[in-house]
Amino acid sequence: MLVKSGLWNRIAVSAFALLGASIAISDAAQAQSASLEDVYKGKIVTFLVGSGEGGSFGIYGQVLAQHMSRHIPGQPRIIVRYFGGQSGGLTLANQMQSNVTPDGLTFAMTQQTIVPAQLINPQFAQYDARTWIWIGNMAPIRNMLAIYHTAKAQSVEEAKVHEVIVGATGPSSPTYILPNLLNKFAGAKFKIVTGYKGTADLNLAMARGEIEGRGGSWLSVVQAAPDMIRNKHIKPVAFASMTRDPASPDTPTLPELVSDPLHKQVAEFVSSESEFGRSLFLPPNVPSDRVEALRKAFTMTMQDEAFLADAKRAQMPIEPMSHEAMAELTRRVLSTPAHIVELAK
């Protein structure tokens, strides 16, 4: 009995110790929750977007801001501020690196090109994306090349035989870059005509018979020219992305169309920007509890039925990526060998 009594005493002591630890953990969690409520309740969280208000980045920003605040402790109001203009994404990236207070009250979404641009244009990059704290990504941005139904070639393979006239806004635009890379690395015969003002101008030029194809995002066709898709007047033949678009799963990616190993590495580096899409990040040195609160709020928003319904109405594809995936992608892209970067330039 003495042995049994001693055993039960030890069990009782252990149980009380566990209970005490459980209470301590619970108290700590409640204290942390309370402190986060204090941090955010009645406050304004600023969501900086590296583009103008009217584009697709603006739409994603507004819809996210309307819903994510409900999932942050204290339910602060989120306001969206835009860095418009041609260099808005770069300006925002530089600001986020060192000019934003790391208090968890400011997060950002910049252009998908910004992380690879750290290597391509280092003279302008006053930031290091490896130090950013990723929250997550709402969806990739897959730029594509689409061909009009009147063109002789209806695939990249056929465009190696038949010339296809493709419209573009300028040589630094995604409307130019993908057909140019397909010419150089896949042997296609896309004749690129520049000077168009935008995707709406390119759509009109196709309808008039001036051009037989154009680049840009497939979303820009879905939103601005759905009749072209419905009537099967246009179809994508390649995507500058690492993964295929669920809306067009039979369309190959640029890396899939390139056979030379060296050129394939360049294609993968150029295509990596698509994966950064609509990604959110914090500046360096934000306290860990606030980081976790915002990451949890983002994850809950991506599963929020009201958010998903609004996203569907706004024709916003949602393909969430985790903060871990974004950090690994950033590390991989910024580890690209210098000779691959130089060839990509």
C-alpha cells in the first residue's frame, strides 16, 4: 500500500504539475490574445499596393481589405493605398525595406516582377526580398501568348512553320517578352509589332485583322473580352509560368517548350515571377506574434465563403500559396547563377 500510495502521490503531483502548466499556457495564450487585441483594436492597418487603383492589383487589394480585417484580432480597419505609375512596384519595394515601421500595422503587395528584378536590375533594388516576411499569396499571375482563330498557326509548334503577327505594347512588356523568348528559345516565328496602348487596343487590333495574337494575362481576356473566349476566337498557346493555368490545363508553359538545358534555366528564371502574383509581405523585424496573427488572418480569409464569393463576382482567381512556399521560392530565385541572370537580361 505504501508503494501504491507513493505511486499515486507521484501521479497526483504530476497531474497537478501538468494542470499548472496547462493553466500557465492558457493564461499566456489569453494574455497574448489580449495584447494583440490591444495592438489592433480601433487601429488602421495600411495595405500598400504597388500599382494604380484601376487595375487587377487594385481589385484584389480592395476585396481582400474588405474581408481580412474580420480575421485579425481587434478587427482593425484596413485601408488600401496605391503606388501608381510605371515604377510603383519598385518604389513600394524600396519603401517597405527600410522606411516602414515594423509594427504589424503595414503590409504590402507589389508587382510580381520585383523579386527577380533584384538580380536583373540591382542598381535600382534598394531592398532584399530575402529579409521580407511573407504572409501568403492569393494567386499566381500567368502571362500568356494567345492566338486569334484566323491565324494559320494555332500552336507554338505550328508557329515554327507559319509566321504569326503578334501585337505588343513595348519591349519591356509581358506582351512582348513571351513571344520574343519563344522565338529565341523555341524556334517560333512570331513577328512582333509594338506601339499598342494596352490589352483593349490589342483585342481590337485582333478583331480588325491587324494582328493575329497578343500576350498579357489570360485574366485580362476573361475580364475585358469574354466574348472572344465564348466564341472560340482566341486561345492561349503558351504561359510564362512555372505551373499550368487551371483555366487552360492543356496549354504548356514556357519551360516545357524549351529543350536546351541552358535556355530552360533562363525560361524557368523568367517564368518564376508568375508565382509571386498577388503575394503579401511585411517589412523585416515585425514582432513574431503580429506576424502569426496576420498569417492566420490571411489563411482564414482564403477560406472565407464571403470573400470567395466576392472574388468570384470580381473574376479574381484564387490559388493560395503559403508563406513557407513564398519564402522558399524567394530563396530559390535569388540563388539563380549569375550567368543565367545575364542571359535572361
